[in-house]
Amino acid sequence: MVDAMFGHPRLAAIYDPLDPDRSDLDAYLAMVEEFGARSVLDIGCGTGVFALLLADRGTTVTGIDPARASVDVARGKPGAERVRWLDGDAGDLPPMQIDLVTMTANVAQAIADPQAWRTTLRGAYEALRPGGRLVFETRDPAQRVWEEWAEWTRETTYRMTDIPGVGHVETWAELTDVSLPLVSFRGTHVFATDGEVLTSESTLRFRERAEIERDLHEHGFVVEDVRDAPDRPGREFVFVARRGTEEPVPPGMP
């Protein structure tokens, strides 16, 4: 299930103006250089911000996302012809041999369904060359960020944004459910030009570090490092996992 924020054409078109600060991607750009990655697969590429940053630096990039509306936004950006854009999830990938697979921002947590998560890890493994790496971030459940989100109301999160070519858009967010490990919230968007109201229901899965390490091992990865997120110090895990030389361990096997 794709959140309307990414899957509805009208919402996907305003995603970047509503969230223009993508300094969180700096750490990923640095890791591309650190690992000497010449080719990158960005799973959950959304509107293509990270993929296009990489393409600007001469990296060979493939971006994939199940939200067609977001990928259409990416395809319409300057320089988009330098990126290979795919519609779908990691289970839909064609054969490739990539140096680095990334899942930035909330991508890993937004894959809330356990089977979809396994499909993603399997797809990432198969897309990587031997020794290639998978990098992604996820919030540390011990920080209980949902307790902060409980204060989200229309009054506390309300914004009015003037978007060129669109007009004024009112937005706010509300926490709707905490049924751990799942946390859900709703975003509301009101377009001043015609009064249309669009909502987007989102759910994130909070996985424990040991759970993620086990999942990675079962899918053939070796965890090289678990780092801090520079933009959220002490609040997130940034996993660096290398495709191992042994075949993935089927679930339930030692």
C-alpha cells in the first residue's frame, strides 16, 4: 500500500516544496564516496532527490519506487535522463550488479509488512555485486519518538505554504495509532485554489536492532557497522551491511 503523499499525483507534486531541507542525504553522499561506489540502486527513490544528486556527481544510478506519481515527478526534473527510473518495489528489479543499495529517510520503516520487508532484503541482495553494500536508516525504538508525536494536532503542526504554480496549501499532521511495532499518523492537505482536502495515512514499523541484524543475516548480509545519523544523533541506527560470500540462510534454519 502506497501512502497518498507519494502515490497521489497532486500530493506527490508538492512533496519537495513542503520538505525542501534534504541535508539528511549528506551522510549518504559521503558514504557513496567512502565506499567508492560507482553504481547505486536507490530503493524508495520517491521524487528522485537523492538519485539526481548522485547523477550530478557522475554516479550510475537506478531509482525504484512503487509510487508511480512520485517517480513521474522525478522523471520530469532537470537531468532526469541520466537516471534509470523503475516503477515497483525491490521484488520487481531486473538483473543488475550494483556497488551500493540505499534506502534513505523513512523508506526502511515504511516497509511495514514483514513479507514486503523480506522481499526488499532479498531484492537488494540479488541486485548487489559480491561485496557490495546495503545502507539504510531506521529509528531506535528505545527513543520512543511516538510519545513526542502524540503532541501532533492541527494546532501544533499547522503550516501554510505558498507553492509556486500551485498556490497556498494548508497542512497539518496527527498521530492516529500506536500498536507497536507499528505507529500510524495522518497528514492533511488543503488546496486554497479549489478547497480540495487530501489526506495521507502513513504507518512506520519500529524494528529493534537485534531484529534487523537477524533479518540481514538471514538474507545473506554481513553487518559491517551500525552508525549514528548525523541529522538525528542518538535517535537512529544507520546500518551498513555487505553482501556476504555465503548463500542466504532460509528462515528457521540455524
